[in-house]
Amino acid sequence: MTRPALLTTAVILGLLAAGCEAPPPATNLPDGPFLVVLGIAQDAGYPQAGCQKACCAEVWDHPQQRRAPACLAIVDP
């Protein structure tokens, strides 16, 4: 293996090792089930960002027709 390849491999392995530490302990979590909002109107919804088709153009002109989904997590510890 050449010296640049060894150096590149060492750097990559070092970065991977640095990112492998344990996450900090969770604090203030409720004892019972709870809801977490993971995201809204992302990678879905209507109209799609940048869409110029007739189906989306109508919605761009009439904001009350827009639909924005939400991604939720129900956690039952």
C-alpha cells in the first residue's frame, strides 16, 4: 500500500473511532408514554418543492389547499 493510501486509511479510521463514543445519558424523560415530533413537511407534503406540474401549480396559487405531513414517534419506555 502506498504512503498516501495508508495516511488516508489512518485518517478515516481515526475519524470513525472518534465518532464511536457513547451518547450522553438521557435526562428528564417521562416515566410514561410520550410523543416526539421528528419532522414536518419534509420530503413529502403537497405541493412538492420545485414542482411545476399542473397538479402542484394550482396548490402554489391557493395556499389553503397545501398539505404538510408530520412524522411522529410514540415512545413507550
